[in-house]
Amino acid sequence: MTDLNYEATTSTPQVDGCWETGVLEMRGDSYPEHSYRFFVPVLDWVARRLADGEVPLVVELHLLYMNTSSVKSMMDLFDMLEEAHAHGHPVSVSWYYDPENERIAELATEFKEDYTFPFEVLRRGA
Amino acid sequence: MAPWRKDEHLLHQIATLLADPQHDGHPMKTALSLLYQRFLEETSQIERLTELADAYQAAQLEASEEASERYRRQVSRLQKVIRISDQYQQAMRAENATLAVTAACDALTELPNRRFMSERLAAESARALRFDKPFSLALVDVDNFKGINDRHGHGVGDAALLQTARSLCAALRAYDICGRWGGDEFLVIMPETPGPDALGIALRLCQSVSSPQESELPRSIRLSVSVGVAECGPHSAPEEALAEADRALYQAKAAGRNQAILAG
């Protein structure tokens, strides 16, 4: 199947999904005007990757600012991971933050609190 | 684009639900309303409505066991989205405020920079017109600054500018605004102040800079400034007043420095 590659823009993050390794990476700001158009292909890719075999899905996030619809889309993504986890599919999230931006760590932790799959909030460069 | 039509219809239904006072105080309505407002603020074209669709359906469900469980989940999920995005917005606002201060500030003197002063000048000019009252401005130039730089180096030149900035601010009234206009030149805006009064302030500026004070500068340096003052009438262009102040400043320099001259 195919990899996912989006270049970053001023309002959307860079997205790289590697089909073979199951690693999905997102970095940058996310406040697209057309959030649906942006996130649906990403969520579709994740759904297809989860449905196809036992390759662990590893999500690595280096996200900064997000608008409301991006927050919601990320929760949709995590919901999918939670469901896969409940069915025994190995999934994990690592959310990296810059030591100069501790608030991102607080926000990532807030996202994390409802989920039971492995979800780490990691200080970059630590 | 056909797929969005359904959402537009849904949007109308949600707007109708939100407008109905019968559901006021309902937690789902409150959450839905906040989210709906967010989308209006953030997106020019509302397209991301699947969550709103679920929420709306949940709000419409009959109160069965299953429905109320699903309903509770929906409300708490919506509240979480709003809570997190509130925090993001606060973080963003704090960062923007810092950026705005940095963008308006001169790095050396920490006074407002030229860009900020230009905006203030335009604003003051608009205010003068609105209230039909003049204001004044003063261009302040450090005397022999080039000589200080050449003889003692840029480090001492910077210290001289910093000391001048402090002396100017100490002599101004609380509502006057002083900024670094460029190089060794400062601009002072004096709101609702006619020319002769502004000249009085400008003389105070000269005195404040040249009076003996605790200083990091070499003893051989005696700081002074020359000042050109101009009144800007309610119907005059601020650029014109700036040009007049510049001519007056030139006269003050030519007349021996360490003095202020009122244009016209």
C-alpha cells in the first residue's frame, strides 16, 4: 500500500506515514481552515494500516498549536487507536515537546488521560 | 461540492436547536453551542461537522439507558475538546502578546521602535482631528554621537544611547510617548499639547540629559541633545510636522547644540 507524505504549510503540519514500518509522524502547527479535508485522508490511512495485518502502529507527534477542529480530529485518531488496542493490536503514541514549551506537555497529558494504550509525553533532547 | 450539503443542512438544524430557549441550561446545548461558536470563528466554510452531527443526534435521543450513556460520553468528549482548545488559545494569545511586545520594541533602549511610533503618530493625528485639538512632537538628536562612537567604540555609543533614553523618559510627563526613531534620534509625541508648552518640555529634556548623573560613560563624555519641536494642528499631516521638527532640529544644531527650538 502507499505511504502518506504531506509537506508542512503555515497552517498544516508535515505528515509522514510509512506503510511498511507503521510509523506515522506529524510535526508543526495545525489550524487548517478546511480541517476535514486535511484530516480525513490521515484518519483513513490509519484505519487502513490498522486493518491490514499486525504491524504495530507507532504515532510520533511533534505538534505545536492546534485549533479546535484539529484537537477534535486528534481525539478521533486516538479513539481509533484505543479501539485497536482493545482488540489487541499494538499501538503507541509518543508526543514530543520542546523544553522551552512546557505548555505543550500539559496539553499532551490532558489528551492522554482517557486512553489506556501506551501514550508517552517526552521532552525533546532528554 | 456535494458532500458538504448534508452538513449545511445539519448546521441549520443545530442553529435551530441552539436558538430554542426551551433547552437553555442543558449541558449538551452548552457544549454544542461553544463548539459551534468555535467553528464559526475558525473556519470560513464549516465543513467539519461529524462530531456536531453525533452530538446533535445524542441530544435528540430518547432517554433510554443506552442513549443516556452515549449522551454522557458525548457531553464529556465535547467538553474535553473545548477545554483543550481553550488552553491552546490561551497559550497562543500569551505567545502573541510576547511577540507583539518584541515587534514594537527597540532591542537596545527597550523604548518603542520606529514602527510602533509611526503607528502612534497616525493614531494621535486621528485623535487630534476627532477632538479638534493640536498635539506636538519633538525630534531629539544626541549631540556629537558620531564622535563618541568613533573615539570610544560602539559599546560606549550604545551606553550613551541607553543613558539618553533614560534621561528623556525621566523628564517626560506620564502621557508623553518616547521612542527610538533611528540611529541616535528619538521621537517624542506629546498628546494635546500646543507648541509653546511642548517647547517647555523639550527644554526640560535637554536639561535632563546634560545634567550630571551617575553614569557608566567615560568622564570625558558630556552628553547633550538638540531638539526640534513642531506643533501638529488637527488638520495637518503628521509628516509635515515631522519635516518641520527636523528643520527646527537642524537650527538647534547650527545654533550651538544642547538646546530646543520650536518650528514656525
